Amino acid sequence: MNLKFPALRLAVIFLFTISFAVSFVRADGEYVGQFDTKLVAHTEKTERVIFKPVSRDSLRGSKVSGETVHLTSSRLVNPLGPSLVSILVEEQDAKPMIFVDLNADNSFGDDEKFTLRRQETDNPYLWITTVSVPVKDGFFTACPIYIRYFRDYQTDKMMTADRLIEQSTEVLARGTVDVKGKKVTVQYAYSLEDKKITPNIGWLGVDTDENGEVDMNNLSPEAARADSETIVFRVGQTYLSTKKADVGKNQIVMREHQAKDYKRTELAVGKEVPDFSFVDLDGKKRKFSEFRGKYVLLDFWGFWCPPCMKELPYLREAYKRFQSRNFEIVGMNTDQFTPDSIKKNLEQNGMMWTQARHDSFLDLKDYAFRIESFPTTLLIAPDGKILSLSRQERGEPDLRGKDLLTTLDEILPKK
């Protein structure tokens, strides 16, 4: 090609520049990262296990020698396979320990002993640890089981000498992606059976506030459960989804989106709940802004849900006791029955407050708020800002059971 002519030379340079720019834009819209070799426990997906008393003979191979020792045992769910025989050891004036028979040899070595620590420094009743189960084959080297021990806590089905343990049952694969020069932590539900990640199905999370951790609470904007869909997260002013998460190739690829693709309403104490529309059980179109100026309990629930039914006596009492103190309840009913049958059930249960029809707020529940558990309850101030999401582990006012009545009495203005 003859490039002696200035005009031709300029045209070639222009075309080359355009081609380079296009390829740069494509590359700039994707960000690549890698996985860590250790899995993390999904601490929001747990089961409770009751440990029963056993004799000292059960603790074969251990070096526990205290005179005053209380031993209880059960089997922990093992994400890798067969359940694990475990013994909780409580000695006087010592931290509790849990022994886990990791190699199934019916004895307990030093590497099978895990000392618990207080979850909160000022709380003597919650103790935690992480049991690390070795992974023999594959990319990941260890499978964690998160343990929480509720000291001095008993359910109706427990005997005095029993102990209550809560454990994680699922794991997440964690990695780091370089996004515009920032290291962003990501994690995905990982199947230990087929050793694959499917980013558009199951739980995934992104460290959107860039603190190095991913908050997997089901109301956190850092977590979501994908239902055959692409989930977009916001990291600063960058909007990202996962294009690929391939453990075999140790590669994570994230794709950038426009702001309009971000459908999430970020729920947090102090944030304002945006206005939304719904249809009540009488077929009337309503707006949540109608309730501005009142303290509102926004309750996502259903008759199908046993924990929701357990809350009904307290909701009835709250409505009766506090309505005169500028308090209102808006129920977001998730039952699939006809409005007439739901209204009949409401009347029989003495629930006289406003209820939204399920099919009128599906987008709000599934895509904006991404409600995953029921009941989910928000307490909202007259200015529309969230006062509590009832997450007690974060110090938020409790909205469950009789504590709801205490919370409302403390927060609502006196007559």
C-alpha cells in the first residue's frame, strides 16, 4: 500500500485508531479475576442441631482432663458427604470446644479440636468457630462449616442437659476481580458434587462497599439469589454482572452495565423507601406514599407461612394498642388464593389493616427488594426512612414477637 500521499496516510491512521478504540471499549467493558483456593461458609444458610449428653468414653483420643466437664454429641451436616460425629466440650472456667471426627476413625486428634470464641465481646451466650474439612481432590483445599453455639438457650423440645448448635450447610467460592484498578471481592454458590458454578442460578454476592467482605444477608444489596437471571450489582458508580465463573480455568469474568440495568432498591436503616404502587384486596389502586406521615410496619407475609402465623397475635395487639399513636400496618400478602377467600381469612383472624394483593407487587418483592424469607418486616418512619429491618445481630430494633410491642412503645410518640 502506498502511504506517500498525506490524505491516504491520514485515512489509514484514522481507521486504525477507530478499530483500536472499538476493541478497547469492548475490553474495558469486561473485568477478569481469579478464585481463592479456600471456600467460605454461607453463614446465612444454616440448620440447628441439638447435642445430647454423652459419657467421657465418647471422647477417645482427646486430652481433655478437667474434673468438671459437660459433654454433648450429635452429627454435623457435611457439605462434602457423610455427616460428621461431633462432641461439644464445656469445662468450668474455659472456652467451649468442639471435636469433629474429620477422618471418621472414631477418635479425636488435636487437629480435630476447634476452640470457640465469643461472637460479641460483651455477649457470654453466643460462641462461634469454623470447622475446616479438608478437600482431597480439586481446586479448593478446604470446606468450612460455620458453628454457632447458643449457651444457656433451650427450645421447648430440649432437655436441661441438651445444647443447641447452629451450623452452615452450604459453601461459597470466593474470588477477586480487578475493576478499574480496584480489587473487588465476589463469591458464588458452589456445588461440591458437580464442582461447578452457575452465576445465573443460586446465591452470589459482590463487595459493593469495598470493605473486603461480602454481606450475604438476604436484604443486603451485596447479595442476591439468582433465579435463571442475570444479577446486576452496584460498586460505586459501576454496575456489574458475572459473565463467567469457571473454577476449572480459575477465571471470573464480570461485565459492565448501564445504570438503567440496576433494578435493586437498596434497603438499609436510614434510607428512604421509594414510593411504589399496589392493588388492595378490594381492587383499589394504592400508593405507599398515602401512608407518609405515619409510622408504618411493612410486612411481607402469607397464611401459608408458619413463622408468619406465629407473629399474628403480636401484630393484632400492636395495631390495637398503637394505632392511636400514629401507627399503621401495610400487609404485603403472598397467598395465591382469591381476594375474597383471603379477606375471609383476614376477618377471621382479626386483621383489619391494609393488605396488598400478591400479583400487584411481584416486581417489588422479587426484583426491587428481593425478598427471600418470610415474614420480612420493615419499620418505616413518617419521613419514609427505614428505622429497622429487624436484624438484631446489627443492633436494629426487634420487630418479632412480644419484642415488637416493646420496640413500638419506645419509638412511637406518646399521647
